[in-house]
Amino acid sequence: MPSVSSEPTLQSHGGLTPSARLKETMDPRQQVAASAKTIVVKVGTRVLTHSDGKLNLERIEGLCQDLEALMQAGRRVVLVSSGAVGAGIGRLGLAGRPTDVGQLQATAAIGQARLMEIYDRFFGKVNRPIAQILLTAEDLNYRARYLNVRNTLLAVQNFGAIPIVNENDTVSVDELVLTFGDNDRLAAQVAALLRAELLVILSDIQGIYDGDPALPESKLLRLIPKLDETVEGYVRDKKSGLSKGGMASKLKAARIVTTAGESVIIAPGHEPRVLTRILAGEEVGTLILPGKKSIVSRKRWIGYSARPKGSIQLDAGACKALIEQGRSLLAIGVTESDGAFAKGDVVQLLDPAGKEIARGLTNYDRVELDRIRGLKSDRIAEVLGRAPYDSVVHRDNLTVVG
């Protein structure tokens, strides 16, 4: 059973601290609850609104009370909240979600103001400040801006306030090309940049099932030790007029967080006090355990936030060296490249079948790489007239994501 604690968990109790020995006797949910000091909570449109698109004020107030209980218990909380478009639909009395991008952005702008007013009203009852954080994908694409977002979130938390994050739909243009795609991915990226021990995704169903949730024979998966193709095959996305997300996007978000070394719980957002129950270790929703130890902040940015500028395809030997041996990528292992990337850009690293296995910062631009691919490192100077780097991507600038 993977440990989610930063303290050692061994077969023998010899040398362990009392808290480590206690955690060794806990089930996975208790371990996650005990270890989660920073929690990112994502709530979707269908949880926050009625079927007609209007905000469900009773449910929002209950969510605020639940989040306040976590804060009172000493947890640090970030809320990633959808619902701006849905709130705008209700506020404007529209029949459905606009299809025109300009109208959609205007609806989001109107709804965002309404949504934040409601959050401020409910948290104001307990004198809890809130902070509106609107992000675009570009805010996390560049390292300096990524760190600025992180510093802002931490500063807001240090003031005792709750950051409420949403995608800035009012300025995301080009048919939303540069958007996160949905707030599930945004929540995962926020969790990764904060190194939050737990991401809770509040959904309109109980969790992940081994089939269509509408079928009586489908069973809820309470614990997923590892995300794999079998689990991903269970997901059957459903369309909605209000929500861009679905269970497939939630699993993608979960892969980002668990690959980075933290846990994810997908739980029913319509149930009262669901967050309090989760942090009490109750068996609520689906718990997905981390796949490996936590990775450092810089590698999190490389693997899960920065937008790749191109791709490099590797042979089987290079893939094995990267994944199993933790080595750097050498030119001899490169078979193909694609994209107009420059030195220092983030690139995708693909296996022979074209599947992404890692991302990294390239030491060579596309033109140089095409000249040296397949060559041993001692021949780089012969071809380029210089050999500034032995590796195409150094292992310190590489994150395995597959």
C-alpha cells in the first residue's frame, strides 16, 4: 500500500516515530486525511446550479460551511470553482449556454461577478475573507508567471483568506484554444504548483464506476491504487449543456496529481458535509492513490503546466533509459522531431508508437537536433562545430508523465 505521508512507513516499527507507527495502522483514507495539510477543492457547474442553470444557493452555502470547517481545523484550502457561465445564464434568463464565443465570455463575466458576490456573502457570515484568482493557461505556461501565481496563492492563504480560482473565460480567446479545457485540469495544475497533498473533485455522481453509473450492475470503485488503461476504460463521458467537464477530464486531472505524488478523491458534491466526512477518513467517493513519490516544483512545472513547443520521438533503448534508469536523453536515442522549438523550450518526449512518456527542456533547437539525432555524443562537435551539451534533455530538466 503506497504511503502518502512524508514520514517513513516500514514493515518493521523499529526506529519510527509514534505518528509514523500510528499511520502504519491506518487504512489509505485515514492516511490521506491525516497527511492533507493543503487541500484543493474543485466544484463543478452541475454541483453549483439547478438543472435550469440558476445557482443553487443552499448548496453553495453548505459548501462554504464545509470549507470553513476545514479552515477551522487548521487545513489550508483553495477552491477552484466553476459556475460563472451557469450563473450568467441564470442572471440573464437565457434558455441555454451561448454558442457564440463573445456571448459566452460576456455571460461568464456577468456570472463571475454574481458568483463571487454569493461566496463573499456566505463566507462573510463567519468573517472569512475570500480572494478572486482568475487564470488563463498562459499564466502557468511561463515559469516566472507560474511562480507569481504560486506566491499570490500562498500570500492569500497567509492572510487567512480562501483563494477562489476560476479560468478567466472573459479574456480566453481564439475559440478557447489557450484555455485549460476545463476546471478539472486547472484544479490539478493548482494542486501541483502548491504541492497540495490532496485534490478533491466534487462531482454530480458518487465517484468512478466500473461501468455506466446509470446501470444497476455498475459498481462504485472506492479505492484505485493506480490509474491504468483498465480504469480509464471504465469512463464513458456524458454531454451536458452546462458543463465542459466529465469523468474523462477528471481522470486526466487525477493522473496529473497522482503522477506528481499526491492523492485525489472524486466525491459527490451534492451530499451535505462531504468535505468534513472525507477529512474524517470516511469512505466517500473514489480515492485514487499516488503512483510514486512527490516530485520537485520545477519538474511539476515542466511536466504539467508549461505548454510544449514540439516533440521528440525516441527509440526503445532511450525510453528504457529515461523511465527505468532515470537517465538523460542523448542524441543517439532520438529518431524524429517535430515543431519549431528553440533551446530551452519544453518538448514532449514520445515512445516509438508516438505515446508521450515525458516532457523536458531541450538543450538544442529543432534545426540542430535534426542534424545530430542518432549520433553518439562524441560526434556532436564534429557535426555542429561545437558541443555545448552532452545530452539533448538533461535528467534534471525532465519529468516522466506517461
